[in-house]
Amino acid sequence: MLNYIEEVNTNIKLEEGKKTIEDILVKVYFEEGISTKELARNSILPIPIVAAIKKEFIKKGLIIQDRGTRLTAKGIRFVEEQLGFKEINRALYMKLLMEPWKEHKEIIEIKEELKVIFNNRPQVDVTIDQSKSSVDTSLKRAILSLKNHTLIGKRILCIGDDDLVSVALGFLLKRLFNNTICHNTKITVMDIDKRVTDYISNIAIKESLPIECKCVDLRIPLTDDFKNQFDCFFTDPPYTLKGMNLFLSRGIEALKDDSGLTIYFSYAHKSPDFQLAMQKYFLSMGLMISEVIARFNAYEGAGVIGNTGQMIILKTTNVTKSLIQTSYKGPLYTGELKTTIRFYRCTKCGEVIKVGVTEKFNTIEKLKSKGCYKCNNQAFKLMKRINI
């Protein structure tokens, strides 16, 4: 079938990108009889631009003007088969769009299904800046994707996914399509931690989720089969400017070449000076800040960032570019830029044990797993930390 969205965009040359044109068609699919004025308000476009887009769709036989704007049988077929909305639970879809953060019965049920999966995920590896997001947070990210029309029928990339956002996306899709796999959405996970990719792969097979996992070191350039492939991506990168720069650069290369594509960028709340430096990087990459949602993310055991983080929604533009296209050999993670030694006291025998990247135990998790070398106790209290 012809790509009508591409054809309309060629004729209109909309600066906002093809996604805006597609969103208008989907809006008409769910709200038959919608007015041009309402379409313009919803898409934040001038009425003459929306009227021109409608005219193009009418020429192609996808839309008719009949007591408002409606899809023809050909238009319905295109939205369902090509855009991926066939057999979707329309009532649930509209309910989540209108009240995305309400504790709907279906959302509560998904959370219950996810709890065991999240509880059994691999332990965090703090040497690569991992920190576990809560079930609520990962599912909120999935709902945010639905709210921004980057879920149904899309190719989604998760760059680093110890938060299991891919799994939350998959479970939300299953519920939206009544526990079937009758949709076109494809999710790809890139992570350097093979424990994470193996765990997600096993869940995907067991639950019939459309997820493919690749063990990838982002220091190495992406292969051509990953470039210009995706409609959006999620990332919760290392909390360093160098790590942020690398993760965003690789993600930009993976995105399709179009403006208006969405990047879901989770990051710690930082000082004004640090965030100014972040924004300078965004500007140099040609990215626009669309929205900042403070305290959107909640983490388990991440006291160093206050157990919370912000969600920054970025959009691509016509000048978006990756800043790192070759191999990266510099420091990346927090521990590589600032070496910290922590002193833990065993709660049983009182022995003090050092933990850090230069020590026998580089994380408290590994110390707890091994136990105190004097008494095998697995409980410790942090006494002090020093930077070296």
C-alpha cells in the first residue's frame, strides 16, 4: 500500500514533520465528525494548514467532509493496517488519552502483573550507573509514549533498559489489543549488560512481547542496520555530561531522518549550572526541549539523586545531528570521572570494609552477596565516603 503520509508531507512540506500529519489522520479515526477547528487546536497548527492537509487526504480518498471530518473505508483500512490500529480496544485507548495518570482498573492490573517481573530483575551494577526505577515509573513512561502518539505501530528503541521500560510497553500493548499480538509495534533494547538483555529476552518469549534485545557497547559506533530505523527512543543515561552526550548521539543516529520525532530523556535533577551545560548540548545537537516533567521518575535505592528524576521530552528538528559518530574512548560513568571509596561497617562483628572501583568489592551489592570475610554477615552500615 502507498505511504500516503509521505505523499501528503511531500506536497505540504510541513515543518513539524510527518508525525503531525499522521496524528491528524489518527485523530479523525477515533473522533468521527471532528471539525477542522478542533483538529487545528489539537495539533497546534493554524487552521489553513490543517485545511490543506485535509484537502490532500480528500484527494487521495482517505477523508470525506460529511457532517465534520470522517474517514472513508480506504482511510479506515490505511489507519488500521498500515498504522497499526486494527483490533485496538478503542474505549481503553481513549480513556488513557483523556486521563493518562488516573489509576484505571486496567493500569492497576498491569502493575500487579509487572511486580514479580520487576522484583526478580538483575541486581543493579552501580559501576555503569544503573538504578532501578519503580514499576509505577516504567509504566508511566509507557503511558507517556501512548499519550504522545509514539506507541501504536511504531519502532521504539530503549537505550539501556535496566528499568524494563520495554517490558512495560509490551504489557500496555497487550492490554490495548486484548492480550493479542495484532499490532505493528516493534521494540528494540540496546544494553551493555548481558544480564539485562537476557532477562528481558526471556520475559519477551514467555509473555509474547514484540521485543528484540541486543547486547551493545555504545562506545562502538552503531552498525548500519540500526541507523535511521526508529520513531522514538527512551534513555536514562549515565549522570555525566559525557555519558548523556554519547547516549543521545547514538540514539539520534538510530532515529529516522525526520523532524518532530520524540526522545524520552530521563535524568537526575541537577544544579542550574549543570542543566545549562545540558541544554547547550541539546542546542548543539539541534534538539528542542518540548516538555520537562519534574519528579516524574522514582528509583529504588538511589539516594545519591534523591530517589527521583525528571523526564525531559526532546524533539528532533531539521538540523538535528549526532555529536559522536566514531568510537568513544573517554570516561563515561560517574565512577570513571570521580572515584569514591565508601567505608562500610559490618553490623555483626564491626569489621570495616572498603568499597569502590579500586577495591576488592566495587559495589555494596557485591559485598552483600559475598558477605563479611570475618563473619559472613550480609548487613552493613555506611560509615563515610571519600573522593580520591
